[in-house]
Amino acid sequence: MAHKFKITAAKNGEFVAKFVYNSETMVWSENYKSKASAQNCIESIKKNAPSAAIVDLTKGEEGKGYRFELVASKDGQTFVRFVAANNETMVRSETYKSKSSAKNCIKSVQERGPKARNRRRVLSGTTPTRNAAIHRCSPSGLTRGPLRHGRCCE
């Protein structure tokens, strides 16, 4: 399965941008008030991650501009943050027992992120059934029913 970005629904009608591989979320963003803001986060990662520096905060290194940061968690594990030029964290990863696993996460985002496709629909924690179809006329884009109906899908 290919790497991909997706935007999922969060609490209070907000949205989260995620980078996923084999149904496993590698990194995720903060909650955004609009889907467009989450999409902007994805586009910024695609554009800026490949050339971003890697800063190991566990060794006291410092960085500026777009960068990946290796950060020690409270339990001694390591996680990754992708930080924008304005010092705002864009996405973060889960914690990893080994620093090399955290570095592999960075490598995946840098190498596969720019080519990763975007999943179009916003998921709200439910999985579409076989009879579900994508319809431009539906606010969520997901409607149960035949694969084609009316003028919206022509």
C-alpha cells in the first residue's frame, strides 16, 4: 500500500491532517478549524519536508527554518516534530523506542511525502460500505446508494 495524506474529522467539526502508510498514521497535525487549513498543512509538508534539516534536540542541537526535530519524550523514547519557519509545530509522530525508528519516519516523510496522494474524503471514524459511493452533491462526499445517481455524478 502506498503512503498517502488524509484529512480526518476531529472533535467540534475540526480537521486533522495525517500522513499514513498501511493504515498506520506516521505523523499527524494539530486540529484545524477548516479542511482548507489542514490541506495547506499537507501542501506545506510536501513542499518543505524534502529539504528540511534534521535537528537532534536530544543532543542539544538547534535549528531554524523548516526542520524535523528529534525530541525526547518523558519516558525516554524519541518522537519527531516537523516545525515550520515560524517555529510552529506542523505535525508530530508517535514515540519510538529507538532513535533510528524516528529517523526512518523522517526519511519516509521526506522521500515519500511529496509524491503521496491525498485521500479525498473526510473520514469521521466510520468505514464506507461496499454500497457507499462518492458523490459531489453530498456535503461529506459519501452517500449510500448506487454508484451513480442524478446529474451530480454524470
